[in-house]
Amino acid sequence: MTAHPRSRRWLTGLAAALIASTGAVVVNAAPAAAFVPKTPPLTTPWTGQVSTTNPLPEYPRPQLTRPDWQSLNGIWQFARASNTNTPPVGQTLAEEVLVPYPIESALSGIMRHENFMYYRKNFTVPAGWSGRNVQLNFGAVDWQSKVWVNGTLLGTHEGGYDKFSYDITSALRAGSNEVIVGVWDPVEGQDIPVGKQRLNRGGIMYTPSSGIWQTVWLEPTTAQRVTRLDTTPNVAAGGLDLVVQGTQAGAGVTAQVLNGATVVGTATGTVGSSFRVPVPNARLWTPDDPFLYNLRVTMAGGDAVGGYFGMRSVGKAMLGGTLRPTLNGKFVFQLGTLDQGFWPDGIYTAPTDTALAFDLEQQKALGFNMVRKHIKVENDRWFYHADRLGLMVWQDMPALASGREPSTVGRQRFERELREMIDEHKGITSIVQWVPFNEGWGEYDAGRIADLVKSWDPTRLVNHNSGSNCCDSDPDPGNGDVIDDHQYVGPGISRPPTATRISVNGEYGGLGLRTPGHQWPSGGEFAYEWLPDSNALTNRYIQITGRLVDLINGNGLSGSVYTEPTDVEEELNGFFTYDRQIRKMDFARVRDTHLRVLGAANGTTLSLNKPASLRVTTTGYTDRYLRHRDGAARTDVINASSAVGDKQDATFFVRAGLSNSACYSFESRNFPGRYLRHRANRVYSEANNGGTFTADATFCARPGLSGGGTSLESASLPGSYLRHRSEEVWVEAGTGGAYAQDATWAVNSGWWRSGADLPIGQRRSFRVTTPGFDTRYLRHRDGLARTDVITASSAAADRLDATFIVKAGLADSSCYSFESANFAGQYLRHANYRVQKASSDGTTVFQQDATFCAQPPLNGGSGNVSLESFNYPGYHWRHYGEAVYIAGSGGGNAWDNPSSYNADTTWNNAAPLG
């Protein structure tokens, strides 16, 4: 029967009254129609695959498995409430919700937020479980929950990201049982860890995920049981250090390590104490070979559980004179994405396990080897997928709400949940770094917190605050293992590594592409830079990500995080659209770029046609560089105060190998046409004199023999490497002693960053060389740089506007700055890509923006030069229309158009007009 509209209004009013009086809506109604999820703003390929009777049917806890279990996922009754103090025991609730999808999601069937709510479900314990204890397990409930079984309050739990369980045996009865979960989730209304959830969502903050958002299940156990397996691989000792956590401290346990089904190691110990299980001839876990061992643990009294782990070590070491993160003792550049884990249909909860794995599988296929899980903690199956795929994980702690000082209670909650996150994930192989804070959001006592995290887990690196360069109110306390700066668009490195901390770029990118029909419908759009189409987006991504090669080789960068794998609500800067329906870039080209970046980290990729210097990595000699003097190569101490000639002697252009383009040749910076070559094993700087010259002047980049940097193998003498011996440089084969270090070089940015020379202190004018426009000169007018036709008969003011005094670069003396001839103290600088005239304010930003490195002309020609931005490598002065920009070929702006780019960025270094 259909109720009269007036009757429906009356029922609504009654419901509101019941909310106020009891804390729950109680309606004795006729059976509801079959449950149907609501329609999400965007549908993913898996939205229609969600089962309403058995959603997410996979066993939810791969690290602690038992054979018998029963999922409670599915349709529950639901009601909004005003508090969680009066559970609706035995009462029918007015709505239905699909567990475990958060109530704001379409898949839940509710699709709205409630501060207070009740869930209710009836269940029956399988008859075969008779005589055993029954555990009620929750993957995660956001934020505070109270649980009743048959009217008995089992407990209250706080924390939106951690697992919890109750032994419900004493509360059970024969036949049907009732479970009620009351939830309070104030989101940012209280000082609780919320990550990016916001009631007032928009921009880079997103829809909340309240209530039950991970699997709920029952399992039978013995009275005394195992509760957690803390696994720590000990590669050096050849075993697994294991702590079995359980309800009976001191009880005996037996652990077996298995390769597939074959037992390879066995040991005994006791609950709560560490013991070692041998893993002989261990197969180590790496991104290229993510091998996992199985684990079987039996506790005295009969409880038996399964698990898994990977054998690997995480650390940091001085390699090639630079502090690097290590995996199994080797430097592996950590190339990752900012994975936020949001879905348009399920918000925090992926619609299916296949969907959950999809994001990680796609990132691995793109060539990434790391994921930064950004201020969210995923379910256990997500970590299992990361483990099996070979993706290292930086695990962020969900942040307190930003923009306010955390209260004492908020700090206590944060630290309690931080400890839970770390304790619950000690056994996750893929986690290599903990990140307690992000960009100062909700930050307090960063140094103390970093030390606290390290004391809880000394086996992983601690990044005290990703993006600690972001906030004036966030001084870096110097604690932890990581210097982590964010640069948008970037990438970049503001601070080099130290003797105790590696350096990473924890966020960069954010390149945006609009995809109508696959965008969040709110109308807001956010990206750090917009591109017009997929091809331009791909080109721009390759351009900026390609800079990582120089940052790894020349600046000591050890990790990078691109924003981001998928669009998220208004943020439109993903590789995929938010619905995972559209690839926004050419994935094959992206993967090739990533392989090149990873090659830079293992020493096999160098940046072509860029100035580079080869630094000695032998301990005690790391201030020495390869240079040529009077033709013979040697090593000398080179530093910022060295003479210009010495810096230039120690700088070489990296060219494609003269005899093998897959290898490299090194052309003298200050003697064009001369290359490093070996003759009778001694190395010289010489011009091509025929014979075996091209092969003798070609070197193939190999992984550094000492474990870091690059070793350069002779193309004509395979097995012989470029090495220094005393102060001389040779090509020799060898082993033992210091040979490995002596034959390993750090390929740094060139001591002299300009590849062309301009006359310091002289006046110069810069003429356009593009055919049809070559009567135009760069000049400033009203502050902005542009090009105009200037001749000897032009007004004196116009000729002076087109005249500049060449100065040593304000940010780097090997580059140049250009002072206005008629406005003393004002320089050409770029801001928002436009070149303009401005007074120096003495800041680092101005000095860098006003510094340009002179390079050989991109379009050739005698007397010509191209001017490259110091702090935007790959960007050059370019005239576009009548305006002058810094432009990068193939970038996202109109002036980045690659058509005629080389001609438009080539200027004639002309006599001064004024």
C-alpha cells in the first residue's frame, strides 16, 4: 500500500522526534523493497559488479589467516541518530545500508553524511562452530564506534583507520543474534585524524567516509589465540625475526617458513617474545622480483594461523659520496605517485577487490616502483597487492585538520592512532618509510614525533614531514631520515642530502587535463598546470619527469612522488580520470621515461648534451673532479672558489657515444671538438685523429662498481673502466682494494653550467633569428619583455630598452644575469613564465628567476645563443607573437608550442644598440 503524502509527512515528523528522544529512528514498517545502491556521480568499470548480498567476499586479513570465517558484509539496517547512548535493541531501523561502503558513498545506498548513526544486523553462528570462541572483527570504522551483541555492550573504539575485534562468545544465544554498531563521526568538527575528508569539501579536500568502511566478519578460534604476527626480515642474519602477539603471554608457539608448500625453516618461541626462524639462501624481495614466503604459526592450545612475508632490508648508506636509501644494501631510486585512494562510487572503499588491485597494477605497469599512500590507511588487501606486485610504500599518517593548533586531546588521539598504524603494519614488506606529517597540516612537535616513530620501528626510514619546505610556521627540526620538499610543477630539490638524511621530492607535477563526461559534476576544477590535450599532457609529463635524471645524478635526489595516479573529485591531474575509464596520457611513452629515470639511479642513464662533471667517489677524495690540463686528464680539488678555467676544465658535455650511440662520449666544455679518450690506457682530452679514436672516446655507463654512482666501461676495451690512480686518470681492469671506488664516478651537474660564453660586464643586445622576424630585438617596455623592430635610427630610449649589461648570474656565477642599461639595478627575470624587468629584492627566488645559462644555439648559427632558465631547466627565452616568455617545447602553454621552437629560442648575441 502506498502512503498518502500527508501520512508520509507525519511519519517523517515522528522519525525526527524519535531521533531526538532515543538516538535512533525506529519504524515498525512493512518489509522494504529490494535494496538498490544509489547512482554515483561517476561510475567505474566495477560499479555494476558490486554484490548486494556478498560484497567484497575476499578474506580480509592476508597476514593472519584462518580457514573458517563468515563475512557480515551486505545489507544492514541503518538509522540516523542524535547520539550513540541508546541502542535500538530489537527494533527495526528505517533504512538499509550496504556494508562496508561509507554512508556518504552511492554504493552504501545512503549517500549523505550523519554525525551519529546506528547499524543493525541479525546473524546466525554456523552450527559447526559449536564449542569454539567467536570473534567479531572490524577492518575499520570511522571514527568512534560502540558495539552491542544481543544488547550487551562489548566496548567502545576510537580511530578511523585501524582494526579491532571483540570476543562475543558470552553474548551469543542459540539461533538468531543481533549486532548493533553505533558510530559518531564529526569529521573536521573535532581534533581527530581525518586525512583529506571534509564536510566542507572542495579543491584538494574531499567527501568524507563515515561509519563502517572495511569488512566486518566472524571467525571461530580457540579460547587463547594469536592476535598479530610482527615479522621483521633479518637479511644479514639469514632469518625472519618473529614476534607472535596473542592473548596468552608466554604460551609456546611453533613457526614454519615455506617456499610455496615446502618448509624451509622452523623455530619455536613464546607469545610476546622475539625469536628467529631460519630462511636459508633467502630469495630477496625487490620491485623486480617481489617474492613472498608463506608463514605458518601454531600456538599451544591449538590455534593455527597463516601469513606471509618478503625477505628484504631497508636502510640508508653513503654511496658514491651521497647518502642514499637502500633496499637490500643497494640504492633503488624510489619513483612513485601520490596515491590518495578515493573512488567516485565507494569514496574510501574500492567497489571490488579487482578495482582495489587495478590502481596498483596500473602504476606498476607504468614503471613506478613506489606508492606514497597519502594521509589514508588502506585495508590489508591493498598492502597485500603492493607486496605481491613489488611496489614500495611510503605510508602517511592521516592528518589532523589543518589550519588550527591541535588540542591536547587531539594530540593524544593522533599519537594513539599513529602507534596503532605502525604496530598493525610492522609485517608489511612493502612499507619502507613512515610519514607522520604532511606540509605542516595539524603538525606539532615534529622532531619528537619523528624520534617516537623511530623508537617504535627502527627498521624503516622516518620522514618527519613531507613537504617541510612548505610552511614558514614549520621549521625543520632536523630529525628523522629524510629531507622532503614539495615543488609544483617541479620536480626539484631545494635542499641537498646531508650526512644523516636523504633528499626526496615528496610531491611534484599536478598536470591537468579536462575530460568532459568523466569529471566530478560539482563544476570546480583544480590542477597546477593545464594542458590542452593528451599529447600535450604526455609531452609535458615527459619533459618535467625527465629532469629527474639530472636531479639524481647532479643533486643527490633519491625519490620522487608525482601527483597523481587518478583524478580525485575536482582535482584533474591523474594518469586516469576519476572513474578509471580514460587514460589521459600515452602510457608506453610514460613507461619509457620512467625506465630512463630508474637507469639514472643505477648508473646507466646520463643526460645527453648537458654540461656534467665527474666527481671522485673514493672515500677521502670526494672533493676531487676529473679535469683535463695540458691534454692529460687528472683529478683536482674543485670548489665554488676555484678559478673559472679550472671549473671549465672539469666540465664536459655528455654526448651520444661516437662509436656507439647507446653509450657516451665526453666533449670538453672549453675546447669544443676535444673528447676524453684513452691511449695506451692513459686518458687525454684530444680531437679526433682517426684510427681507433671514436671507440677509445666512447664509454658505456654501467652501475657503479662500488654500489653507487656510475662506472664507465671502455667501448674498445670491454672490462676496463675509467678510474683515477693517484692524481692521474686511466682506463684499466682491476679488482680488490680501492679499485671499485676508484672506478666509480658521481655524474654531477657541470661546474660550469653555461655551454656558451657571453662577455661579462659588456653591453649586448639580443636579436631574433627566426626568418621573417630577424629585424626584431628583445626589449622591455613598461616592465614586460617583448620584441620590436629596432634600428640605428630608432629613438634613443627604445635602443636603450633593448640593451642589457651582461653580469655573472645572481644565483650561479657560471650562468648570467642581464641588467637593464637604462634602469640600474633592474634585471630581466621570469615570473609566471613571462620575461620582465624588475628590481632585485635580494631573495633567492628573484636571484634564480633572474639567472639564465647560455647554451649553444638550438637552431645553430655563428654568434647565436640560447638562454636557458636556471631554475626551470629545459625552458628558454622564446619570442611568441611580440611577447617574450620562458618556454619549454611541448609544454602546456600556447608559447610552448614545439613548432619553430628552436628558431624562436635562438638569439643573435649582437652588438649593443644603446
